[in-house]
Amino acid sequence: MSIRIVSICAVALAGLLLASTVSLAGEHTSGTIIAVAEDVVTIKGNDGKEYEIAVADVVAEDLKTGDMVEYEIAEGAPVNVKKKK
């Protein structure tokens, strides 16, 4: 019986580790470009927050005010910013 309990705990732990790895991969979300300066792009996310990121960190080119974009949140900031298809 104790082997069965250990097996169940091992499976539960493996599931927990898998779920935490997926959640750390980044949250996909979208927003709208509200300002484009020479070196900074400002995005208003669908969550209502405004994010300022360096133009060098933007994957998409030719972004302009009003463009819809998709991105991931990593460490509280947008990454992999791309125009929404």
C-alpha cells in the first residue's frame, strides 16, 4: 500500500512540475500601439496596463499608432511583440 501512495505522489508531483513549466513559458496576450517614439513603443494591453518597450526589442517592423499587436509577458514586460494577424 505504501508503494501505491508513493506512486500517486510521484505522478502528482510530475503533473505539478509540468504545469509550472508551462506557466513560466510566458502569457500570450494582445494590445494596441498607443505611441511610437524614436526609441520607445508604448502598448496599451487588453489588461488595461501600459507598457513601454525599446524599439530594439520589438520583432515587428513598421509599427504605428493604432496597430494591434500580440506579445508574451515575461518578467512583467512584453516580449516578442508582433503585429496581430
